[in-house]
Amino acid sequence: MTLVSTPKNPVPLGANAGYLEVRKGVKVRYASWQSALQQRGGTVCIFPGRNEYIEKYFEVVGELRRRGFAVAIIDWRGQGGSTRLVRGSSRGHIRNFVDYEQDIHHFMKGVVLPDCPMPYYALAHSMSAPILFNAATKRGCWFHRLITTSPMVELAGLPLPQNVCAGLATGLSWMGLGKQAVPGDQSVWTSDVFEGNPLTSDRERFYRNVEVLNAAPGLAAGPPTIGWLHAAFDAMSRLEGEKYAPKIRVPSLLVVAGDDKIVSNKAIEALSSRLRAGTQIVLRGSRHEILQERDSIREQFWAAFDAFAPGVTVRKSA
């Protein structure tokens, strides 16, 4: 699948896009752009959240390029334009979040290191945060700094305590039901109704994303599987350990959505307090998808980003 362009969400000029084979039969889609300025500030690697896709970040790509950054972005295996892991289904599935780190390895070796200037910054949303945090505990991590938006440290709004839900997901996975969809109302994963949505309070950006999925329905991942949930709980449980956070070697900025109904802000605050080199900021009034929010919230995000990972002088058009 090539990059999808719509009238309100055109592909930024100069895109280089393609696929990387991360294991036999599994390919991940990527895209990259050089800086819009002659002066270079390095490269920002964007790692989307669950059920996201490259096209959702076209606006962000332009904003980063105007700051002097090159940009590279990936569709995780199992979602977006990458290979699905449940045959004949759009369900989002993964065996273990460590598998996503293989995607990062191939992405960096195949796209970023050969073609994009240093230093490298990671911008990770929601599900991507525990993946990047784990990568940042290891020697030889590629990233100079890590910025996370609405990091998935703990889920909010679960019907039972998270440890109970985790136990159920583990048990059902062991029973061979890992590739079955998480039970419940499946329409919440494909809703195209703005009113009451937990993702953004910006109507225009919400419907811009709906328009992309109408043009390319195959980008949508649908509900997560029980196996994905089991893997997610396992990844989040690592973040709870008192000795884990100090092992994160990369300076980190945790940007918190004040009105988040999907992840737990209390858990994010607790993790932030344990980081050796990290801090958090709270954007009041923001829902889960900070970079899809209204301008007044996004301006606060960019002010924090610019202070943490300064690029070059911002100009008005790429």
C-alpha cells in the first residue's frame, strides 16, 4: 500500500516510502522525509499508537520538518499498512511487545541510519511508550531523547482491577484463545462519530482521520486480540518495578493528556517520579490523542517539545 492522500490530508512532498521484511512473511511499512530547511536538527522517529497509521501524522511531519528535523515513521506489524498477524482478519494482534522492538531494529538499520542525520529523537504515542522505554534500558539505544504522548503505563476504565484483567488475558491466551478479539462492543474500535469520542476534542482533525479511513479502510486495525492484551499487560507490568525506571538511559519527556480516559495519568505520574532523567507535563483539557487535539493544546505540546528537543528556527510553510 502506497501512502494515501486525501484533500484535507495530502502526502507531504519529498516522501520516501516502502516496506521492510522483519521476518518471513511479515513486512512493515515506513516513510521518511528530509528536513525542509538547509540547517539540520537531526531526525525525529515517530512511533504511532495502537490502531494508528502513517497518514495520521502528516501534519506532524510538516511541523517537524519546519523545525529542521528529518522525519521517519513506521507502521507497527499488525496495523496500518503493515502485514496483519491474524490471517483473514483486521484484528490487532501481537505475541509479545518485544516483537515490536524487532520492528524498530529493522527500521533503524534499513531506513534511519543510512539516510537520516543524527542525533535521533523518538516521538512515541500511547502503546509505543512501553516499547521505547524498554529499548531505552538497553546499551546502544539509538535515541538521544524520548518524547512520549499519553504513554500507556496503565490502562484506565477497565471493568476489573488491572491485575485481574491481566490474569484473565493470560489464562485465555494459554487456552489457545489469544487470537480472538477482546470481548465487548466492537463498534467502539471503528466509530466515526465525533460526539463523545475519547480521542480528541478537535472536530476537524477527527473527521480528517475518518476521511483517510474512508479512502483506505484497510489501514484500520479493528479490535485488539486477547493475545495483544496479554502482551500489553506484560509490557506495562515491567514499568511498575521500582528498579526498572532508573534503568531507562534516555532523557524522557512524558506529555500527559489531562482528560485522558484511555490510560491512567496517576500511573504516568508515578513512573515519571522514578525516572533518573525524566519529567512530565500535563496538558489540561486534552483527550488521549494530544497531537490530534485543537490548536491551543497542540501549541502547548510544541512549546514543551521545542524546549526539550530544540531544532532550528520554525518557519510557516514546508
